[in-house]
Amino acid sequence: MGSLPIGIAESTDGSTIYVGNWRDSSISIINAATNTVSATLSVNSNPWSIAVTADGKKLYVGSEQSFYVSVIDTSSLAVTSVYIGQPSSGLSITRSGRVYLGSPSGGVIKVLSTKNNAIVAIIPLSSSEARDAQVAPQRLFTKTTVATSGSSSHSGQEVTFTATVTPASGDIPNGELVTFSDGETILGSAPISGGVASYRTSTLAIRAHTIQGTYQGDYTYNLSSGTVSQTVLP
């Protein structure tokens, strides 16, 4: 099990329990029959609320700090990220396939369609909260660049990807996360130290990859991302 488990959801058939681990930015998948962890998946930073769609095919994971929602295919366990432009500490899914997302900031509920993960509605909770959301102070600009330890590598060879996050002013707090992804697949997250986060992997498939490092932002600094190309040879 991961560290600081918070959100918990059950599969539609009751065979699987999903647990969001806030500190590890991961989801633990538990076999309900044996009470054992069968898999652990990396998701966007600080998962908070989680819910399963009515057909049981997808798990949506809200994040307390990230501006992305993680969407997990419950069959293949592939993880994708959907940008919603705000943290999502509250999350609920209707039987008709609408995902309602609350936020500790912003004063609105955003609604996603599970068919294409597009935002289909934005609901102000009150006129004052909608007005406050419009005049909320802008977060500070950041720039994220990503480098590789070697742009060409061989199958099974370990590669290190390093993301450098530079803010317009001040310093990014140590411990905040950069999420590394390969296309739409999340590889994992790494904590920032001195403005730098590194992630190592030796499991990339033989082909060309575009690796993205995304700094998720916080209440002071804005989200930013950068990419680097990686070619894996036999």
C-alpha cells in the first residue's frame, strides 16, 4: 500500500478496491477476495477523490493540486491525463456518464463527459463565487525544460530524464512534483529539489518517444511542461 491513502472506490462488481495514495501520487489496486495489492499505478500529484464509471470501464482520479484528472482504463490499467484547469478535490460520476468536479479554488463545478473527456459544462456555485473566480490573482509564470541522459538508447538500458522548473520569481518549493509521461501514458512522478526533478526508467519500448515533464503548479506558481525526444533501439 502507498503512503497516506485517502480516496477509496469499489469496482461495479465488487471484486476490486481502488485506493488513492496522496503522498505517493499513486493508485493501489486491491483484490477484494484476497485483500492483496495486485498493482500500483502512478497518477497526477496528490490524488484525492476517486470514482468508477457505471459500466466499470474507467476510474477517474481527482487531484488536490494538479490541474489534471487521471483516467484509468480498468482493463488495461493504462493511465491518461485530462487537463481541466483547476485542482479537483471533489469528484462524482453520474450513471449517464457525466463527471462532476469540485475544486478548493475557482468557485465552479466543471463537468466532463466520459465519452471523450471534454468539458461540457461549467456551473457557478453562486454569483459571488463566480465573481471571485474571475478576479482571482494570476499564478506566477513557470518554464519547464526536459533533458535526457542520452537521446538514443537500447532496449533495457536505463535512461534518466531531468526536468528543470524555472519560475518568474522566487523558488519552486522542494517536494512538489513533476509528472513524466510518454505520450498519454504516465510513467511516474518525481519530487523537485532545487528546481530539478529526475525520473529513471529502463522499460521504454523499441521506437521513438516524446517524453513530457509536467510541473503541476500550485496556488502560487502556474503549470508548465516541456518535452524531449528519446529513441530506443534494439
